[in-house]
Amino acid sequence: MSTPTEPEAKTDLSAAREAAPDAAHTNRWYLSSAPIVSALLHLCVPMAAAMIVGAIYNLTNAGFIGSLEDTALLAAITLGSPVLILVMGVGNVFGVGGGALVSRLLGGAERDPSRVAIIKRVASYSLWGSVVVGAVVAAIGLVFLSPLVALLGADASVAAPTAAFVGVLLGFVPVLAAAVCLEQLVRAEGAAKQVMVALVLSAVVNLALDALFILVLNWGVAGAAVATGLANVVVVAYFVLWLTRNSEHVSLSPRWFTLAGSVQKPVLGVGVGTLLQSAFLIVTALVLNNLAAAYGEGPLAAMGVAVRIAQVPEFLIMGVTLGVLPLLAYSYGKGDGARFGSALRASAITVGAVAALAAALLLCFREQVFALFVADASVLAIGVVVLAAQLIAMIANGFTGLITSLFQATGRALPATIMSAAQGVLFIPVVIAGSVWFGLPGIIWALTVTEVAVLAVGMVLCVALAPALKRGLAEGSAERAEEALEMAAT
């Protein structure tokens, strides 16, 4: 075997040094060998930023509506929240399913380039499917608007503003569903920064339009709904423009639309699961709203504002718990127990630190924070209690989310499903029992009790599955890491 000459060795060394910086900036490097802190920042910050923008949306609308000092208007946007959940569900049926299939096809194209040909059809089916189904949902909702408003829990005092808010939102459902779907398609291309840019842009537009429609034109809750709808028009335009200019394989043209089973089956197979989750959230919100509505506008308004305040740190935590999933999946698949344990510990410490700090700050200044959105003293008194309950629930929910990601990353489908369903399954009987036994305080603290119970379930499952997880790590390989990464992306 020949030995390289000195010039050759220097050339090889120079090439290695030049290649190293590029390697250190690839997604694979962050998953396989980057320092854990760097990997968590790379994976979690974009996810957390996107989540926080969503929370800012909710706070923006609540802040502008609260400035009108009309409790009925705040109650109306709280009652209308299930409609937004439904819209997210419709968009995600096609967006999550389509995005997952696009990612798999892009990955498979590395071995078989011909697989990219179907991506145009998948993207077109996903976008136009979400628009068409969104239009059908909007039409049905508008035809049955009055019964829908009653189903949402609105009594005579808040029926009119609730109908105004929900009616305008329904008119924008095709746009809102398309925005959710396109976000997932852009994510499938790996363009996390572009998603953040679009969401931040939409938040700025939403803020400006809220000021115009609510404060200047006095459109009330209808103005808030119009602002949300038009902000999503901007999002759709941005995503369409970016994909058209930058995506090599995605096409949104209707001419690529297809109803072929090879496209519909994998898209809907993944997407329908997200719709079922949304449906469960809607049922939960309806039960909560109808129980709280019996106590008048004040509790409804207080719950709506408190939930929006608590969502800011909660969404930040979700960014960590969802962002770390591919890192856990890759480490587990590879059998790298040290990296798997380090990632799990670091993410748990991050979740605990963020939750504890946010809860401490908001609990200490809960009256001052709540007063930014509500001037009514009676609503403020209820609101600070609701906020305390929400923040305690947030701490438990953060660790519950991390446990769920752990099960998903390690391919434990049944435990992951149990964790995902446990909250809804437990919450409905807990909130009903709380209402019967303790009245309004029972409703307020029902979510806290539920989240603590779900966390206890998760901890029991972790202990029970610990031996299996250890065996799984011992059986890891580089090939299985690749499979785990693809499953995590899905």
C-alpha cells in the first residue's frame, strides 16, 4: 500500500478543512454529531418561533377587542375558537398528509429520481383539496349559522357578536385552510426560515389591520375576523410566490390536480388522523364553553384572555418538545444511547426552565398582565384565577408533550396514541364533574387536574417501557437511524 506524498497529504488536509464547515451546517450533522445545545437550537427555534407567532395572533385580537371594554365581544371570540380549530383541521388533513408524502418522495428521489414526478400532483391535490373542502365547510356553516352559534354556547347576550365573528371567519375558511396547507408544503421542502418569515409577516399585517378595522372603523369582532382573514391572504400569496419561484418539484397549478388513489390514499391516510384530533379538541371546547356560558359573559371572557396569555409560553415549550423529536428518533435509531439520553435530559431541563420561569413571572404579575386586556374588575378577578390554573396546567403539559415525543421518536405507537387521547378522554368527565360538584371553580381547574393526571399516566408508561427502550437502543444501527429519521419526518 502506497503512502501519500507530503504535497498530497497537505492537499487532502486542506480539502478536509474546506469541507468541514459545510458538513457542520448540514441537517444531518445537527442530528448525528453537533453539540446537544447547538442541535436543540437548530431544531427547536424555528418551531418555537412559528408557535409563538400563533400565540401573538390570539393576543393581538384579544387586546384590540378588550380595548373596546365590552365583555360580550371578548366572550364572542372565545366562543368562536372551535371554528378556528375546525379550519386548522381541514387545512392539516391535506397539508400534513401532503407534506409528509412530499418529504418521503424527495427522500426517495435520492435513490430513484423518477419519484419526484408525482410531487406536482401531490401538491396540487393538497392545495386545491383544502380549498374545495374549506369552501364546502364554509357554505354549510353560513347556511346553518344560527344553529351553529347556539351550538357554540352563545346565549342571547352574546349571540349577535358571536354570529358576526363566526360568519366572517366562515367566509375566509378556504383561504385559512389553504394557508395551513401551504405552510406544511413549504416545510416539506425544508424551508423553515420561509415559514417563519410568512408567519411573522402575517402577524404584522394582522396587527395593522386590527388597528384599522377595530379602532378606526369600529367594526368590532367582525373587524378582528376580517383582519385574520386578510392576513392569511398575505400568507397564501407569500407561500405561492415562494414555491413558484424556488421549488423545483412542487406545482400548485390546478392542471396537476388528480384523484388517483396513489395520491389520495397516502395523503388522507396521514391527514385524517389530524382531523380526528381537531374534532376531539372541538368537542372539548364546546363542552367547556357551554358549561362556562351558564355563568355569564364574564367567565367566558376571562377564560378566553387567560388561555391566550398562557399560550405564549406554552407554544414556546411545544417548540422544544416537537423540535427535539427528530433528534431523539435519529439517536434511538442509531443506537447512540449517550446522545439519546443527553438530548432527552437537555430538552427536559429546557422545558422545565421555560415553564417555571414563565409561570413565576406571569403569576407574580398576573393582575397587571390581565389588566392589559380587560378593564372590568369582575372579569379581572376571575381571570387571574383562570390564568393561575392555566399556568400550572402548562407546566404539566410541557412534560406530557416531551413524553409523547419520546414515544413517537422510538416508534411506540400505542403509548403515543394513549398520551394524545388521554387529555380529551379525561377532560370531559373531569370538567362535567367539576361543574356539578364545585360550580365555576370546578370548570376553571378542570384542565389543571386533567393535565396532572395525564402526566402521571405518561410517567407510568415511561417506567413500564424503560426496559424495551434500553433493548431498542442496544439494537440500533446507522441503517435504522435513517429509517427513524424518515418516520420522524412523516
